[in-house]
Amino acid sequence: MLQSSLLQTAPVVPVRALVTDDNATVLRFAVEALKAGMATALVTLTEIRGGAARALGAQMAVREDGLYCGFVSGGCVEAAAASEAMSVIASGQDREVKYGEGSPWFDIVLPCGGGITLSLHKLHDARPLLATLNLLEQRKSVGLRYFPHSQRLQSSASPADTGWHKGFFSILYRPRTRAIVFGRSPEAQSTFAMAQAAGYDVHLCDSYDARLPIDNYTAVLLLWHDLHRELPVLQAALAAKPFYIGALGSQRTHEKRRQWLSELGWSQEDIARIKAPIGIFPKARDASSLALSVLADVAAARLNLTPEKA
């Protein structure tokens, strides 16, 4: 009987279910848990003091059985945060916890030397999460607002910047990067594979198609060695305004490209949006190095998007 009693009262140890820092994946994990009848909490990084491994708004989802996913630090507090989230699930009362600088927990020190505050919210309804994920699937920016006083979430199609606002904390979610790679060359194949590994929404094309899904979150990568074939794509990309347009070729090739586009009526300001030669470092001759150069340039361009364009 004693052994049976001990087994019943043994604490549940949190276990990581997925290794991901993608907030959309975290929300899907939470939705799936709720649909399965599993009580779940959402953990959100709402304050940073000094340095931190993750950006404001980073999230975790924690199930009542201890399975969790997401990151709110470099991995040093996630298990402790998951335990706190399970306590919130049991009590039904949301709360905040602090780690690192300014925290009462002296045994948990962040390697960066700073401090973080986490908001722990027991989920009562999957609908705000589903609405947020639905807008992301439509390639739209969306906000998820947390109101601590009423312990509720609200999805917003008019998102505010990530951070505290009057009475609520908002998280801004943006669609994942789409990369449309043109070409059947080794460079195109390597770039396609590397972009897939980076988690991009990748399309590999050999010719122009007017139905191609180019939007503000798209990078158009022209990896042909043929100016004539790329011209229709360049014009479509310039008209659609993706956040990145890049093309293979030397400075001499790009000068010819500029001349052709100018003769077709494109302004010098429009043409200047084309990154050529493509990538962040010159003279990349093998396919893998070129792919790395291209995608590093794309990632930097995405991070540097101004808020009104992002």
C-alpha cells in the first residue's frame, strides 16, 4: 500500500517533446493538446533585464503530463518554467516568474548574466490560437494579446509590436519566409535544399508562372545563367515587391540586366532593389558556398525589415 501511495504522489517530471523555437509550432502543439483534452499552459517571455538568449515574446507550451516544447532562454530555465507552468495548470491561476537578475531563485543563473520574466497562462480556449494560426496560414501578420487581469487571450488582425501595451502584452507573429528559387542548376538545387533545412516555404521553378505566390515575405532568387529567361521573373518580382530579389551574374552581366530593365520602363530606384551579384560574399564558385551566401543574405534582409514592411 505504501509503494502504491508513493507512486500516486510522485511528481511529474517535465520532458521536452519537440526541439523548436518557432512560435507557430508552439501554438500548434498547444492546440493539439487542447483538442486531445489535455490541460495546457502557455509560457511567454514578457520582460528582459540585460542580455537574453531569446527575443521578447518567445514562447513555450506545456501540457499537464509534463510534455512541452519551445524555448524562452538558451535552455537553462525551460524545465523549471515547465514545472511552474504545471503548477499554474493545477491551480488555474496565472502568474509571473522571474529568473536570473532580480529573481528570488538564486540557484538559477542565466549564462548571459541578465534576467527574464515569464508570464504563465492556463489556456481555456483554443479559438484565439486557431485564429492566429489561420491568419498566418493566409500569409498575414497577426497579434496575440494576453490580458493578465482577466487571464484571457485575444487574437488581433491589427497586430501591435511585441511588448507591453496598456493592459495587455502583445506578440507579433509574421508569416514564415518564402523562397522562390528559379533554375535547375546545382546552385539552385543546393539553395533549395538549404532553404528547406532552414524551415522556409520553398518553391523550385524552372520557368516563370504568373500564379507564383510572391508577397512581402518572399525572397525571389534567380539562379539561372540566362538573362532572357529571367527577365519575365524580374519584372513580376519588381511589380510584386518581395523583400528580397537576387540574381546570379557578374557586375558586367548585371549592367546588361539594368540596361534591359531600363529600356522596359523600370526606374533606377526599382532596379536598385535587385541584389546582383547575389549573396553576401563574392566569388562563391561551388554550389554549396553560393547557397550559404544567398540564404545568409536573405536571412539578414528579413531581420532588417522595417516594422511597417514586416
